[in-house]
Amino acid sequence: MMTNLYQSKVLENKQVNQKFHQLKFKLQGDTFAFQTGQFVVLKVGEDLYRDYSLASTPQALPQWEIVVDVTPGGPGTTYLKQLKPGETVETTSPRGVFTLQEDGAETVILGATGCGISPLKPMIEELLSGSEKKKVCLFWGLRYGSEIFLEDILGKWQKDYPNFDFKIVLSKPEAGWEGESSHVTECVIEMVGKSSKDKTSVYLCGSSEMVYDVRESLAKIDFPHDKIYFERYF
Ligand SMILES: Cc1cc2nc3c(=O)[nH]c(=O)nc-3n(C[C@H](O)[C@H](O)[C@H](O)COP(=O)(O)OP(=O)(O)OC[C@H]3O[C@@H](n4cnc5c(N)ncnc54)[C@H](O)[C@@H]3O)c2cc1C
């Protein structure tokens, strides 16, 4: 049983496509603090909890957001899918060590699969608004084109910030897809190959399979393991 839970009201529960929902909340009463990249433990039933990364920056508090892949269909996603504006949820304060690091990197490569984009989006926002003009590159792996969302904001950042680039990588693209069709691992490795290894850091979030593959491939090219930061969801 978790104690010291924070209460938040649901502001919005938007189904963006068959796979993803974006949920917005507003803290009621006590406010928590957090670092971009952290997650909350959310009560989804009687003594039942699931972890969700904060998809917004601390500047947005007392409002905060999550991105949920609703396809697993277990208690967590079933609970979140049906939440209505005005209802109250309970969470712990944010936790976790997957946060931006001051490691001297001049190039930051971010790799996500599916809802792993969630903590990376506010990390990118923070990197782009910072005074250091680091090169920031995102590779986001999805299966189908129908799962794509957030391309408006990612496209806007690409236009506004010459130091930001992103690629959506589809593993099962429909006919006519003209973008990247491979896996996040290959894209990250190729990008690392074009960068100076001692001035680059890599942030990974999503499936254990992707995190494992990228870490193994980076080890083979002697990329420093302490410059790889990751969060595994399942
Ligand atoms: C630190 C952390 C942060 C997380 N942040 C997010 C987040 O921001 N958004 C989000 O949607 N999920 C996130 N997750 C996953 C989330 O906690 C739940 O596991 C997920 O929502 C499924 O919960 P469930 O109760 O519906 O299914 P469960 O009954 O718990 O799981 C059903 C099955 O689905 C698998 N599974 C879980 N997630 C996925 C997935 N995305 N794709 C395919 N299979 C999956 C589980 O391993 C299990 O085998 C995070 C996990 C961790 C550890």
C-alpha cells in the first residue's frame, strides 16, 4: 500500500489514434516537484499501481501530462482509457533516475519505441530551450504509419531549431511510406558513427528489446557505457 499520494484532476483524455491516449491532469492541493524524465506511480485499482513517465516539463506544473499506449489492455491501460475530465487520480511524487545529465555532451541522441517518446519529448524541450546549443537528434520507432502523432510539434521544433532533427522509423510501413523504415537501433548506431564518441550521449526509452539491442551494438563499437542512459518499460 502506497502512502502520501497526490491527487490530480483529469483535464483531458484525448485518444490520438488506435494506440495512444494523451492525458492532462492538474494537481489539487499539494504540488510535487520533478526533473524532466521522471515517472509517477499511478493508482489504477485497489492496491494496484502502474508507472507512467511525465510527458510534460516541470514548468507546466501544476498541470502535467502522460502518453499512454492503451494496447496492453491490462488494469492500468483499461483504467486510464476510460478516465473522464473532472475525475480524480492518485499518484506518488515523481521518481526515477532517467533524467538529463551534465556530462559534457555536445550531441544528444535520443531513441524511443512507442510510448517511450513520453519522457523524451520534455527532455527535448528542455535541451532546446537551454543556453547550450547541443545537437539533438531523435529516432522514434513505431510499427505503422497510423500510430504516428506529435509530428506537428516535432516538425515545428525542427523548423525553429537548426540543432534539432528527428526521424520517425516504421518497422511495418504501409505501401507509400516515404520515410525511414528500419529500426531505432540501426539509426542510433549510424548517427553515433557520424558523431564524436567522447562528446555524445545516448538516451533510450521503451521496450527492453530495443534498449538491449542498442546497448549491445554500442558496446561493439566501444561507445562508453556510462554515456548511455535508459528507461525500460516492459
Ligand atoms: C518506469 C516506467 C515508466 C512507464 N511509463 C509509461 C508511459 O509513459 N506510458 C505507457 O503507456 N506505459 C508506461 N509504462 C508501462 C506501464 O507501467 C504499464 O506497464 C502499461 O501501461 C501496461 O499496464 P497494464 O496494467 O494495462 O498491463 P499489464 O497487465 O501490466 O501488462 C500486460 C502485458 O503488456 C506488457 N506491456 C506493458 N506495456 C507495454 C507496451 N507499451 N507495449 C507492449 N506491451 C506492453 C507487459 O509487460 C505485460 O506483459 C512504464 C513502465 C515503467 C517501468
